[in-house]
Amino acid sequence: MVRKLNMVALLSVIIFFFCLETVFGFKALDGNIEINGYYKNDSAIRLSDGQSDLHGEDTYGLAGTAEGWEAGDYYLCRNTLQIEVAWDLQKNLNMYGIWRGYYDASLDINRDFKQNMIDADSERAIDDYEKDTELRELYVNIFPGNWNFRIGKQQIVWGESDGFRMADIINPLDYSWHYFFPSWEDIRIPLWGADIIYAIPSEHQVSVELVCLPGAFNTGFQPNKLAPSGANWSSGFLNQYFHDALDAGTSLWTDLGMLPSGMHLKDLLPGLVGAHGRTGAIQYFQDSMEKSVPENSIRNCELGMRLNAMLGNWDVSIFDFYSRNDNPTFRKDWLTRLQSSTSSRDELFEYVWLNKLGATFNVYNNATKAVFRGECVYTLDEPFFPKNPFTIDLSTGLFDCTTYESDTFSYMLGFDRPTTIPLLNRYRTFFISGQIFQKYILDYDNNMTTMDMSNDDIQTLFTLLVNTGYKQDTILPQVFMMYDASGEGWIQPQVEYVYGDFWRFGIGANILMSNDKKQAYFGGMRDNDDVYAWAKFAW
């Protein structure tokens, strides 16, 4: 541990002295190559004890023997080094790449953290959670005439919303180290593919965009990435889901005479998981999600199309994206597979194909001095988890997990407005941004549940963002607030200090609220309040 901490300290000292120089990011080959980057430390401390039945030892043994988290635990010390290279090869040809490496020292600083993950049976995931290096992005831009070809590993961003994603549906997300609180740019998972745009010469600035993600390269299809069981942001949803599912399954099996009176399915689950050499059920299921990811193949090719135009002051677009769902669903025969002796026993989930159609707009209104924006998405046959996955086909006597699908419709309406409040800031305006999100499950069934919304057929969210600048924008306070009409919420105040041209320091907090631990976004995380800080040197 000491050696690793010394390495981190040495790197920090080198960068500190390096920042005393007058020139950073440099250019070469007559200015055709430009190299930039940053070093950043993200740290966080818990403000409350974790829910023992969700994040630690519990009567169902879902998290193995993990003891959970306590207030004051230093659970995040992530050190990131990112190098960005832009190379202008010719007039209409350039290349861009990002290399990123990270090391989270919290596992060495707080040994209980690592032990908690080991006790939760996620020891196999520790190395990737603790440190990694990757060629994060690598693509070429070719833009002859009205064409723009971007080919390679990249992020493709659609949509108008902030804080929560709706039309930004192409790249999956990494929820593993600080949930979805970091900027989307930092936690999107780049994918190999082609993004092709053709600008049609017209007064309305019409453009047609085609997206192709072949699914046949080294990244292949990538789902959302969850934190390992026992980690601070391990999925409270999965743990709570299986608590409830085991209760529902026990009731059903007892009624059918398949369980002796007084026996519980939780008494069988350790044996089923233990047959695979595992002790933590949640991590076993998460590993199964990973093993259920389809192999790299052109058959996993995902396709999208977007049409964009300016209609007067209105910037509008319509799109269609056909892809696999980034979240898994149970296979109908998952329980049969679990008891199998073949390799299929570890592939309990599937990532079904979805078709999402939508539209976006933004427009400036001179009367209100505000930008109004919106987006909507219609999803065909979106899959949902069954509340009870332990169902049985009575006609055959075989395990048969009922699966649920429904079309869904989501929309967002928002505004952005710079507003002068002289009493609070005489020299700078306040940027105020508000949004309303709604999602409708059009064929709702009381036996379904979701990973991204509460157990209702309608979800309504409100968000508000306010920020400003003081001392010539060297002090930047901000607050972001979210409220779900079902009763959960999130408040994120923070302030950043800008020192010179290269340094940024900040501190903030995440205050999570939920009146029901079953609620999707923060129910299982409601005791994960934290204070976080960062120091960033960018050149």
C-alpha cells in the first residue's frame, strides 16, 4: 500500500513542479499535432451509514458476508491521467485520440473497503475497479465537401436534456465509481463505429446523420457498467429486487406445495449459487449479466439515423435508433439454467433488441430571453423485470419466468435563462435551467418492475440548475436539484475555484432522499449521501 501511495504522491509532485513552467499542451509538426490533457483527483467521504440490508450483511445472504459502509468512510480516491492528441493530417482529414488511466487509492487507504468487496464475493472485479488504462477514443474525421465521416472509437451525443438521459441513447454509461454524478463525457463508454453526416445545401441547414456500430470489434456490444457488489455504489436495486422476489417466490411455491411450510427460498439460493463455487448471490448475478453479453459479431450491429434542420429559429431533429437494450432482462428459463451443469448456467440474462424513435428541439425566445428545449422518445416493446421471477408453468411443471414488454413514451421540456439578481451578484448573471421529465408505460402490468423508474405506470421528474460566477469567474458556485413526484429527490450543491489557467479545485455534496427503498434512482442508495472534492490540473 505504501509503495502505491508513494507513486501517487510522486506523480502529484511531478505535475505540481511541471505546472510552474510557462508552456503546457504543445504543438508539433508545424502545429499539425496538438497534445493536451489533465490530471485529476476525485475524492469522496460518506455522510451516513449504509443500509445493512442493501449494502452489507443481511438475512438473505445476497451480499455474502459483507458488513457494509459507515459514515466517515473514505470510499473514493480516484486519480485520473488523460492525454488527448489531435493531429491535422491534411486539409480535410484529422485524427483524434484519448488515452486514459486511473488508480483508485481508496482500496489501499481503507482496507475495509477491499475486504467488503471480498466478503461480497466480488474479489474478481477488484483489479478493474481499482486501476486500469485504456485507449478511450481513437477516430479519424474526413470531411470532403458537405460530408463529415467520423470513423473509430467514439462518443456520439444526441439530445437536449441535462442531468438525466433521454435522447442521449447511443453510448452506455459507467455507473461503477460515482453512480451517474460525474459529467456524461467522463462516464460514457465509447464504442467503435461510424458517424456519417451529410449537410444538404438549403436555406434550412438540413443534415442527415447515419450511425453504425458494427459490434464486431474489440468493444463489441457494451451494456451499462454497474459497481461490483460490496462497493459503495453497488446496485441497491438488484439487492432490494431479489429481497422482494424471494418473498414473492416463497409465497407462490408454498401455495403450490413446492416448499414445506416455514421454509423460504432464501434457504435454497445459497445452495444454488454455492454449486457454482460462489458465496454472494448479487455478484453472481452481476457476473452472469456480463457473461450473457453477446459475442462480438456483425449480427450485433446497431443502426441509427437522425434528420436535423433549422426551421426559422427552431433547431429540430427526428431520429430512430435500433440497438440492444443496455440493461439486461431475465431469460424465461433462467432458473432452469441456474440448476444446469452446462455452461448455460452462467448465462441467465439477455439483452433484447429495441427500436427507439424520437425528436428534439431548441429555440430562443426573445420575449422571455430564454432558450426553450425539449425531446421525446417512443420505445417499442421495452422489456421489464417481473416482480416474481420464480414463476412456474403449471401446464408443464417447468420453471418459466414471465417476461413483460410494453411500449413507452418519454418526454422532456426545459428552459435555460441568464437572469440578473443584483442582490446576490452585481457583476454576473445567474444561469437558471429547469426541466420536467415524464415517462409513460403504455401497457402497464402490476407484476412488472423497472430499473429506471418507480413502480408506477407514470414517472414525473423535475430538475433545477442554478449557477453563477464571482471574482471574475474564479469562484463558481452551483446547485442542482431533482424531485421525483413519487417522493425521491437529489440535491447537489458545489463550488469550484479556478486558479490561473490550469488548476481547478472544487467541493460539493450529494444529498439523496427517498421515502421507499424500492424507488429506482435513489431508493437503494438513499443512505449514500457524500461530500466529494476534486483537484484538476489541465494543460
